[in-house]
Amino acid sequence: MSRIALLAFVAGAALACAMAPSVAQNNAVAVTIDNFVFGPERIAVKAGTTVTWTNRDDIPHTVANKDRLFKSKVMDTDESYSFTFTTPGEYSYFCSLHPHMTGTIVVEAATGSAATQ
């Protein structure tokens, strides 16, 4: 392989890696809270993934599961809350201060695929 072909191959591989989805890598996923919205609102992760919600809004918010599996304290701006999902299933959550704010975490078996929806 010529030097130019090798450089083109390496550059292409690097670009492909940079464009690959990063959901659930390192068993961590971030959700932001901003303008009264959880973003992304719905995500799919593998069992064992830790989801961290960070409040980027200028008012307090919480993260609370309707089945009381997890609940954060009131988070001010730039504060975070994390929870590790170990059991497959669908977990709905909301802000207890602003119940119209909702989100969903879909936890798949560790061998299944996961992607942001």
C-alpha cells in the first residue's frame, strides 16, 4: 500500500470513529435539564449504565421516578444527580416541582443494543 493510500485509510478510519454514536459508552449517559425540558427526553441504555442528569436551567428541578425507584434532591443550576440502571425495563420520570417535565429511560439487557431515540 502506498503512503498516500495508507494516510487516506487512516484518515477515513479516524473520521468514522469520530462520527460513531457515543451512547452508553463507558456505561455513562448524560441528560441535561434546560428550559423545562429533559434532553434527550427518551433514551435507551444497557443494564449497568449510569445516567447523570445535570440542571442547566436557572431554576431548581428534580428527577423522580413514578415508581419511587430513584429520586434526586432539589438541584440548583449546574448541580447533578446520577442513578445506575441495573434491571431491564422502561423507567418513566418527571420533575416533582414541574410535573409536566417528563422523560423515559429504556434499559435493555447488557447484551442488547442501545441507542438514543
